[in-house]
Amino acid sequence: MYIADKNSWYMERIIFLIAGVAILFSLTLAWYSSPYWLIMTGLVGVNLIVFSLTGFCPMANLLYAVGVREKGSSGCRR
């Protein structure tokens, strides 16, 4: 069984947290406000698929710019 390292908030954990919060937020808004908020849920899902296939993630670039590093990173970008 795989269990992620919980000792630090590395980039991958933060990306999963942001994606989960965005999905729950958009589902809540869709339930109480307008079903058009489900578009946001779809966009988050598409972004996760694009990241898994290409390795490109806009949120990762933003987090890297503000100083968040990858798991096991020494601070230099490959």
C-alpha cells in the first residue's frame, strides 16, 4: 500500500489539495447557485489529465514561482 509522505508540504501534495478544494467548491456552488459552476469542475479534471499525459501544470508553475519546491528537490529546476 502506498502512503504519501506527510512530513512536509511539497508541490505535488499542494496541487492535489488545491484541485480537491476547487472541485468541492465548484460542486457546492453548482448545488446552491447555478449548474454552470460544473464547468469549473470539468476544467480541473481536464487539467489533471493534461498534467498526467504531458507533465505540464500551470498551478505547478505558479507554485514554483512563489517558492514551493518538489518532493526531494534541492532547489534547482531540472
